[in-house]
Amino acid sequence: MNTMTSCVSLAGHPTVPLWNGFRPFEQLPTYLRRLAIAQDALRHRCPSSADLAGERAGRREQMPTGMPRRCMAILIGDVAGYSRLIEIDDVGTVARLRLLRHGLLDPAAALFNAALIRHTADALLVAFDNTVDAIGCAITLQSVLLLLNEDAPEGQGMRLRMGLSVGEVLLVDNEIHGMGVNIAARLEGLAGAGEIYLCERAANDIRHVLPVVLEPIGARQLHNISTPVRTFRIAVEVIAGIARQRMLPAGDDLAGC
């Protein structure tokens, strides 16, 4: 085994500095050996604080050109009451979430031309090039889930809370950053199960395009966002109306049902 530079060589044997003195590497438990190796590798690969400061100073003006900016609609959702569902039945909940992703979330995002899809545990982030596609995807997901939950066993239905924001974001290493993401996440935190919360810009984009009732709920001071955000809501009742309208025939066709 190669002697690590973080080790000190005493009498030809590599030792590792610990909180209680030096110990020979071979005498360490496996987890401490792995930790020492990892620390040594990172020490060689990571730049020092001085290097980082110099790089930031030298490249501050060039950074935006290496981080493409793009105006996008950001939709963020998570499963309401996920911790409770996990406590009741962790295996069944994870299995249902997996089916939900593959059977509904990802296909709906693709149907509405999502530019980026991200899953983390029970959360979903989808980015779109326009707000109409974003709200179409959000309403589709919420309305389909509402109908599916009608047949779900008591307490086992999955419902999403959603936040939708529009703004300039940075695309870096196939990840997305920026105020648009932050505001969407904060709006999602305000939403109740089955609801969609929108910022004012998103609401204005769809106001005259989609027949959706937007309920103004005023300017909200969102966590770690300096300026209050004028916020709108698409309530569960609106989603339910859309869902059932799609299920029922229109006009005179009802007479034959």
C-alpha cells in the first residue's frame, strides 16, 4: 500500500494523525482507514481557499458566459404527508411513488415538452420553456391524481403540493439554479395538498390563455426572498372541476348516460 502524504512516517511505517495522537495505519479500524484515504485524495484534488479566492477574482467577469442564463417556468411539487405515509407503510409508499413517477409524472412532463426533469425522494422539479406548458402539466397531474385517489384505500392516496414560478435561471452541469427555482420552492411550501401556487408573472402568462380560475392571495414574504411575491392560487375545487369535466360527456350526451 502506498504511503499517504497525510500520514507521518515513523520507523518506516505510515501513521495517521488522530485527535489522541498518531496511530499506525494498519492498526486503524476499516472505517478510519477509508476516511484517511478519502481525506488524502480530496486534499490533492480540491483547490485551497487561496486558490479559490484567486480564481473568483480572476474570473468574476467571465462566469456568466460559462453559465448560460435562460428564462424558464419552474414547477416544483412534493407529496403531501409523505412522512406520515412512510410511517404507516414505508415499502408500499415507496412502491406507489415509483409507479407514480413512471406511470404519470414523467409521461406528463414529456407530454408537455419539459426541458428538465429532476426527482429527489418525494419531490419533483420540472423546467419548461413556457408557462402554458408548465401549467398544463401541473393541472394534468393534479386532476389525474385527484381521480386516482378516489379509488385509493383510505389514507393511502398520494397528493401533490405545487409551486410554479417564471424567471431567469442558470443552467450548470445539467442542474438548474436561480431565483425562479427558489421562489417555486417557497410557493410549493405554501400550497396545500392538491393545490397549485403561482407567482404573478406566471399568472399573467396564462390568465388569457387557459380557462383557469386564479385566486389572488396577496403579496407574501417568502423565506429568504427579500422582496414580497404577489401570489395566486389554483384551488382544489378548481382542479376537481377540471378533472370531472374531462371525465363526463358534454351537453346533450349526458342524457344518454
